[in-house]
Amino acid sequence: YSEKMYVPETLLIGWFNLSAIVTASSLIFYNMARKGSLKVYPSLAKFIAIGLILISTLYMIFSLGPYYNRMKYLAKACDRVKKCDSEQVEHINTITNIYLLFGGITAIIQLLITYLIIMTV
């Protein structure tokens, strides 16, 4: 069942990548606006940057639910069919929890970045 973990993990990593790209784009835009490379009102730049980071955070959060459901289904199916020993089922659950933790920490950091942007202008 280890090979069946790759599909949910690949989907989740794709959402994580999208979230990272949107966050990075937001921060680059905000920095360019603050440095004067772009002629944008500071409040508009702040609004756009915060909006992009919040959308990125939502991508992250909403990708975790389907991932969790897919992995729990996989662990139950593996256990039910008895093709997996308890160690493999535990490995699936551990990997699931690690990715959920990473996603949660990333979402918290993105919200902290949003807070810092709010406080700077």
C-alpha cells in the first residue's frame, strides 16, 4: 500500500507548491511596491499582498482536509484487507500526521506574515 500513498501526497504537494508560489509572488509584489519599483498606493499594495497571502493560506488549509480523508481511507483499506501489518498502517498514519503538521505550521506562518504586513503600513 505504500505506492498508493503517492497519489494523495502528490496532490497535497501540488497544493503546497501553489500556496508557496502565491505567497512568494505576494511578498515580491509588496516589496516592489514599498521600494518604489511599482507606482502603487501603499494601502492598495498592502490590500493586494494580504489578499494573496490569505488566498494562499486558504489553498493550504482546504488541501489538508481531502488529503486527510484520502490517507485515512487508505489506512483503513490497508488494515481491512489485511495486506498490511500494523506497522505499515501506523506508518501511513504517521506520514499523514506529519504532513498535516507541516501544513498547519505553514498556514500559521502565512497568517503571521499577514499580521506583520498589516502592522507595517
